[in-house]
Amino acid sequence: DRYFSTVALMDKLMSLKIDATATIMSNRVKGFEFKKDNAMNRGESEVVVRTDDKLCITNWKDNKSVLMISTAFGREPETEVGRWNKTEKKCSGISCPAVVKSYNEHMGGVDVCDQMMEYYRSFFRTRKWTVKAILHLFDLAIVNS
């Protein structure tokens, strides 16, 4: 996911009127400077919004920094999530931006589709890639129905 996410992809999806949220690699974000991982505390976040107010890049630290790009969400409203604290040996609350919470709630859809396709796969043996592609689309239609 984060390997293929770029600012240009988000611009293209925005032009098609599709809201998107994804993780992104730090080298894909040119011109935006974020704090280093060791300079941030757990639960701390920083946000950069493009001048047209349509693209938001959020850097949030849980155990490690997570860089998120979104055309649908920003940091606000921040919620509190429970995380295990090793030093205190108990669960404590840290702040979490809305973009991270939404991403975590909806990120498993592709995995479920792949799992269901494995359950109902057509087992025809063929060497032709065109037949394999058609069978894959047929399997996908069965799972979606």
C-alpha cells in the first residue's frame, strides 16, 4: 500500500471525485519536512495541509512514525486509543488523529476479498494467461455476488 501511494495518485483520484486515504513513504512526499522518528513522543502528530486545502499529510507516532496521506480526513477530531505502556505495565490512552482511526477501521477489505476468492476458486488447469484472467474475473464476480 505505502509503496504505491503518491501525491500524484491522490491528485488523480481527487480529479475523479474519489476520496482516498493511504499510508505513504517519506521519500514520496517532496517539499514537506517532518520531524524525525526519535524526535517525536508517542501519540504526537503533525499535519501539513496543501495550500488548496484538499490534501492532508499526517505524521503520527505510535511505536514508530506512520505517514498518512488523505483527501478525506485530517487530524481533527483526535480520539484517544488504548496502548500498552511497558514502563507503567498498564494500558494507557494516547491521542490518535481521525485519518489514522478511519484507515485502521477500513483497511481489511482487500484481505477479506482475497480470502473469499481462495475459498471459491475455479480449479481449471490451463497454460493460457487469457483464460486465467477470465477465470479470475469470474471468481471475483462470484465472491462479490
